[in-house]
Amino acid sequence: MSRLSLLVVFLGVVGFRAQQNALPSGLFSHDQLPVRASGATEIRQMMTGNTHAGYRVDLHETALAAGQMPHAPHHHVHEEMLLIREGTLEVTVKGRTERLGAGSAVYIASNEEHGWKNVGTAQATYFVLALGEDK
């Protein structure tokens, strides 16, 4: 068997495995999601796993107390999307800082420094969708 034939077979097996281990469709009722407390945050994990193509996704909702940050500014390989449900966050991405409220969104590219703080007077709630792995 030629190297090309072996490569085609290997890629077919990898693709088949990715589809077999793919996240199943799901419905995520907010009131049925377990809550994990971590300092000033409450986290509701919705899903984490790979798509049918083998792409890693992770979705969770965070409730953050007024005046708090979930963690220090940082960076990582995976991309993230931040979708603000309620409250006001001061978000910094790659040195640019803005106050964002409900309905706002943020995209954070790979390895860009980012962080946020709840600058409102009430709890802020937002979704984080992480895309990809940190390899």
C-alpha cells in the first residue's frame, strides 16, 4: 500500500472517530444546570466536547458579583466569545478597554491578553464560548 493510500485510510479513521465521539444534540434548561461556586462567581456548565469535525467547544454561563473579576487578565491558545446577558462589564482585550452591557458581545482571538470586571452595582451574567484547544 502506498503512503498516500495509508494517509487516506488514516484520515478516514480519524474523521470517523471524531464523528463517533461528537457532542450529541442537547437542550440545556437553565434551572436544571448544576451550579459550581468559584470565589465571586457561580458557573453553570452547559456543554464541553468536540463537534463532528473534532473541533473543541465549551459553553458555560457565569454570574459574577458586583466589583469582582473572575480571574486576573490572561491569554491562552483557544479563542473565546463573551456574550453579556445582564449587568455591566469593563472588558479589556489587547489593551483596549470598554464598558459593555446586556446584549453586547466580545471576540477574543488566540493568545490575546484579556480580562473583565463587573463594574456595575448588581450581579453580571454572561456566557463564555471557548473555541478550540490549548495545544
